[in-house]
Amino acid sequence: MTAVRGEFELLDSLGISPEVKHLFSGVLREDQRGRLVADYRDKYGNAVDWEIHGVLTHKLASRGIVCFSPGPSENVRMLFISDAVFHLISMVQYKIGRMDFAYAAFLAIGAKMDKELLLAGISRLPSGIKIYTVFGHSLVGRIRDCKVQHWVKGMDCLFKIEGNNVSAIFREDVYQMDASQFSLRNHLRQIGVRQSVSTVKPYDKNINNFNCFNYF
């Protein structure tokens, strides 16, 4: 996979390095207005929604999935899951000097978080890979961390936000936690489940997610 010189001018203007552009060149395209577009696909491979980024346009996808690795899938050792391709690009740009993404795969899911599509994407990769979620500091992002963890373990959990509390319905039991304390680690400790998924978030909690438009 080779990025064409001069391609993706928006990424250049945001300071995204050629190395990071190369990693994502296979899932991005430019439309006639110079905006970057990522096609989100259903289980049949049909495009069902689009993530679009331009100077003044930032549209996330609500459904479908983008799943890819820059190298052969059999070589993948790490999988990064987020709700947007651009969040993944920004995260890699921020971490590129501290993590080796040569053996990484990336999975972006729409806002609806389709369990079937997510698990199908993971099933294409070798078993035993390390899974990271990139969903940000918001309460919704922390709940999404938990949903992914449950799904990859073959379980499920229903979450409800009630005032300042998060209620988790797991195996017919109800667990409650103050929203300010809620996290993947604290949730799993509360219900007695071992953590296997790691989270990747900005160190600065005032920044919700890795985002080129307000982080660099």
C-alpha cells in the first residue's frame, strides 16, 4: 500500500506525517471538494454510510464498519477500535514515536456499534491479538470501552445512565456506580470480570478524544 505524493492535502495541513498517511491511505479517498471520505460497509461489503472530513465539515458515520490492516492480516498483533477513522489517525500520529504500528490493524465502527460487524471484523485477525479501544474520556466513550470488552468475551451488558449514576445490568444483576467513577477497570472490578481489553486515551482529560482539529 503506497500513498501517492501530494495526496490527502487536508492531512498535510493538519501535520499528519507521511508514515501515518501511508498506514491509512487504503481506506481514505478525496472527493471533488477535497474532503476526505471513509466508506463504512455492511456485512456484505456494501457502503452504507460515510465519514467525511473537510475544513468545515466533520461528519461521522452512524452505521457500518471500516476494518483493515496495512500489512498481511496474519501478521497483526494489535487491533485498535474506535468510532471514527479520524480518531484513529490522530491517535497514531500522537503515539507513532512510542508504539510500533507495523503489525497493527484498525477497526472503526459507526455510532450504533453493531456487535455482529465488530466481532466479524475481529474474527478476520489472528486469535490472541491485543485489543485497544480508542473511544475518549466521555461517559459514552467509557461505556463503549465496556461494551467492546463484554463482546470480545462472548458476553453482554446493558448500561443505563440515570442522573449521575450508571446502571449496569449483567447476568440479571444490577450494578450502580457514580458516573464520575465509571470506567472499564472499575466496572469490571465491580462485576468480577477479568480485563483483557486496554484503553488508549489522551493524557489530558480536558480533551475527549484524539482529534486532529483541536489537538495538534
